[in-house]
Amino acid sequence: MGSQEIGILLGVYNGADFLDEQIQSYLDQGHGAWRVLARDDASTDASLEILNRYSQTDSRIHLISDQESNLGVVGNFSALMKAALETDMPYFAFSDQDDVWHPDKLSALLGVMKEAEVACPGKPVLVHSDAEVVDTHLNTVCPSFMAYQGICHNRVNPLNNLLVQNFVTGCTLMVNRKLLELAYPVPEAALMHDWWLALCAAVSGRIEFADRPLIRYRQHRNNQVGAKSVTLYLNPFTGRWYSAWESGRQHFAQSVRQAGALADRMAEYGVADRHIRLVKAYASLLELTPVNRVRCLYRHGIRSQTSIRQALMISRLFFIPRHRK
């Protein structure tokens, strides 16, 4: 298919209820030069049978098999990234198993990708979009996933947000081969594959945004990640609020370890970047006293995207034990 062929990396685990609709939305794409690399992560439902059926009827759909089993979300996509790098395709779009793509998703992302590559030739590039949040039956919950989450694309200093908070959603993104080569393998310290890809792009290349919904992001009871309304953080009188705060405390500590893995990857690949000091400062955050942690964040301009998230992050700094070298 040449330089326009796009690999679709489809991670599957017990997705039989919605998998047909997801794959049909690939078949409905206006940009027909694509190839699916699908990997089933030891499903116990009919997912594997569905994937086999499509792979037998459409030569563009390939089922990846290996000796690994039940790797989890991040491990599944890391295995797909490995398989993708064994092809000659230049671009890769990541896909969940239960959404519905707009017919122009691939063509729209590819257009933004091409413009970004002209602006920064030879560099890793990530492109992502907004999404429409829908329920199980595809009824609209919110027309904008970004608004629903209370997040936005940071065009100026994305790394300052991304170290502490991800604003890139995996099922909306496309990456070029340069970025995939840098990001693979996804380290154990990475919180999610999409966050890791965004961090790698922010330190070494470019992140661009298609400012409109290009998928229908389905919410149902079996979502492994899912959309969470920003209002979850605004009501302190529910048990969910404390649960979210405690989960966020652990999440924050892991984001620091993730930054350490990013610094290691930058050193491994010889990425000489102006951001290295910023990454290393965040990676060493837990070695400081709580007060010095706050000072470090403000000195380097590292912050969450909303005031409420920023306040929650600062509060968590005082409840994470100090790690000494």
C-alpha cells in the first residue's frame, strides 16, 4: 500500500459484545489503506472466534499469536507495538475493542500527521483527537470527552502537564514509526501505554491535536479504563471522592517512577533534549521533603490542568513517604 498504509493496533480482552461494531467502523473508513494487527489477551468469551472470522474474510485483518498470555492492557499493547515494528508500515493508530470510529478518523489523523512531519522532519510524532462519550447503546453522554474529563490539549509546554497528568487518549491516537521505535518496549513503570507514548513524543518530537471528536467512546460496565466526569473530584461528601483521592495518591507516586523510566529511555537512545532537566527533577521528587516537593513543582512549572486537580496533587505530596537513595 506504500507510504499511506496505516497499521491499526487492536488490543482485545473479552470484547465480544462490541467487537463487531468496532471492526465494522474500520471497514467503513474512507481511507482504505489500513491493516489491522489484533491480539487477544486470553479472552474467555467469543472474542477470538470473532477475530478469526474477520481474518479469514478480509486479508487486511491479521491476528497476532505468541506464547504470552493475559498480559493486561499495557502488556497487550506493548506486544502489538512489537508486532507493528516487524512490519514496514509508517503509521499506527491504536484502538480499543468497544468504540465506533467516525468514517474519516484515519484520513483526518493522517492529514494532521503529515503536516506535523513537514514541520519537524525525521522526528517522533503523535496525533490525537477528541471523542464523543456515549453509553452502551451509542447514545450521547457528552459530545466532548475532553470537556467531560476537564482536560485540554497543551500545545505550548505539553511535558509540564504530561509528567503528572495524561491528556492523550489511546483510542484516539496515531503515531509515526519514529515514535514507536523510541517508545517500545513499554517499561513496567509506565502507567498506561498512551501516557508513555505521549511522554516520549513530548521529550523528543511533537504532539498535535485534531480538535473534534473522531470516535464514539463507549462507556459500559466492563470498561477497563473509561471516562470519568470531572465532577467526581468536586464532591467531598461521597465515598467515591476519598477513593479517588487515595487512588490518585498511588497514581502520583507511580507517575514519578514513570518519569524515571523516561529519563532512562532518553539516555538509552541518546535523546539530547532541553527537557531532560525537567524530567529528572520530577523523577527525583519523592526523594525530597514534602515542602521541597511543592517548591520543585512550582520552580519547574509542572502542574495539573485544573485548579482542583492541582490542589489535590499538592495535598498528596504530603502523604507519600520520602524515598531516600
